[in-house]
Amino acid sequence: MSRLNGITGQRLIELFNALQPRETTFGQIYAMSASCGIDARRVLADHFQRGASNE
């Protein structure tokens, strides 16, 4: 990770990476989203909506 990303940018990248494996729990996503200051419900809704359109 680059220092240019800053702490929030680094957390957002970690959140994106955590959304990739199926083993990541909703609780983990909620905690990571909260640390970025964003709504976890929206993150999960957007993530699963995109996944459904790819099938």
C-alpha cells in the first residue's frame, strides 16, 4: 500500500479486497465499512446487486 492513499484510502482498498472471497463475513464487512465512514448496508447491497447481474 502506498502512503499516498492515506488511512481511509488504505481501508477502502482492504474493504474491496475483503469483498472478493466468499469467506468474509457480513460482520467483517460492517466493521470495515464503519472504519471507512461508509454505510455497510449500501456496500453489501451494491456488491450483491453487481454479482447478480453477472450471472
